[in-house]
Amino acid sequence: MKPSSIQKLDPNFRTTDSQTGLDWYDAQILGVRGQGWSETQRSYARLPAKAESLVREPVWQLAQHSAGLYVSFVTSSKTIDVRWQLWSEDLSMPHMPATGVSGLDLYIKDPNRSGGSCYHWLGSCHPQSFPNNQAQLVGELNGQANELRIYLPLYNGIEKIEIGVETDTIVETPPVDVNPPIVIYGTSIVQGGCASRPGMSYPAIMGRFLDRTVINLGFSGNGQAEEEMADLLSELNPSVYVLDYCPNLDKERICHRTEPFVNILRNVHPDIPIVLVENITYQNQSYVSSINRANIEKNLELRAAYNRMRADGIKHLLYIRGDQLVGSDGEATVDGIHPTDLGFIRMAESITPILSSLL
């Protein structure tokens, strides 16, 4: 079924700004993608409202960050503007720019594009103030009906976002991806720290490579494989679970928490693949013995848990080694731990073929 334009369905959703000469559309009307649950307290949160009483307070706070969420729409407008209202006044971090923490990132879908993805970057913007901001993401497009995607902030929340387009141009919602999503659970690395812009987190990159919806459940410093998180994840019905939580756990907790976490998912979903991801190779660990030892020990515990589960007959369980993820040249992180855009590209290029074989 061909999608109908928003104007035809309900012209009341369009507001015209006489100062800018643009029509403005609430992103909620256009459709927000990448959310696992619809019953959220805030429109752009990542966990359901009921989770507030189930998870630790830091997890709940981080769930208000819009990491992995994006707005998809089709428009013939040559200009794309945005107005967005932020949740937190922390607009940037010392090792992560405002474009990644609190900014927006625009991509265009081009089915004729060669390479690893049918999406191409168009523009980004960063906040100038708190809470309200306005910016132009791109101008002088071709005027055709282009499918566009705006990624939302990685380390801030969104109270409201509106898309501004030229008056009397086409605005439609593209078809929803009917394929089961990919669910990725983990730490700051999953959430997107420290990408330069929202579209450069490795879950977002893999979503473009695979042209699949990815649900980003990374919780910075708090991807700790608690059973209550496994219970929440088990409510989803993905094509695959990716568990990338080792950076936030010591070897003892990896040993004690991995099997209960996987068993909760497996009891609800006996056939959905589950991928365990080792700790990435920290970029200075070859020269700092304590870091090297701790990382090796954590990965050994994860491998041991994986082997025990395989021996117990758990099927559709896969394993990704950490030394395959960001490279060994020392150039892929901002601080030895958190990937730069280069590191995230390397992670996505390493993990995507494995996921592609499971879809």
C-alpha cells in the first residue's frame, strides 16, 4: 500500500511559520523508529514506563537519552530545517562533541548507491543553547521525493522535535520495516560514546549496512547484565540479540551474570540467536600490564560461560572476539576505551557480516 501524505490524512498536523516560510511537522506524527516499547513516560525514551520501578536509577536516567532513535520521512522539500528541545543542559562532554551528545544527524536513502550502505550522510547540527534550538540540516536538495532519516542525540534526551520543510511540498511517512529488529544491549560503547555525531554509533552504522531497525539499549557505565534487564529484553521479539556488556563488569560478575541473563532470554525465545561480544581491545593494553591482564581475564570468563552454555545444550549462541573489533594500531578510540568514528566503523564492519548471516 502506497503511503498517504500527512497533509491529506490530517492537515491540522502542519503548522506554518511566517518568519521562516516553512511548514513544521512534529516528529511524533512522522514516526519515530528504533524504540523497543511504545508505553514510555516520555516520547523519546528507550525503556517502558514500568521500568522505572524495576531498574536502578542510573539506568532509568540513561534510558531518557534518545540514543539509536531516528525519525524517517519522505519529502520533496529542497530544504530541511529542525527545531528541537533538549532534556538536559549537559550539551557536550570533554571527549565527545555537542554534535554527538545533543545534536542531530541527517541521512538520505539512495537505493542506487554502491558500497556497504544505501544511506548517505547529508548534514548535522549541534545545539547553541538549552533547551530550545533551531538549525538547517541541508539546503538545495534535488526536489525529488527523498526518503530521509534524522538520528537523535546519543547522550541527551529530546522533549520535542519538529521538521521544517518548504510549504506545499510532499511529506509522507515511509513504510515501517516489517522485519524483526536487532536488539543490542550494553555499555557506553553501545550507546555511542564517543561518536562525533549520532549516525556514527556502531548500532546506527549496522542498521544502515543491513537496512534493518536496530534498538539501541546501551547504558553508559551501567550495562551490567542484571536479571531485571534480561526480563525487559525478553519482552521484545527481535531477529537477534547482541550482548556487549563486558566493559562494565569485572571478571567475577561476568562469570556470575552471563548465564542467568542468557537463560532468561532463551527461556522466552528458544530460537532467536544470541551473540556474546567480548571486551574490545583497549588501545594501550599492550603496554599497560594491569589493563591487559584485566581485559584478558574478563574475556576468558565470557568464553568459559559461553562454553558451559554450549555444553548444556543452549543453541543459536554465537561469540565475537574482542581483538577483532577496533584494531590494534591504537588509533580507534578517544581515550583508549571509547571508540571514535573510526573505531565504530571498524566495529560495524566486523560485526555486520555475522549478523547478516543470521537474518
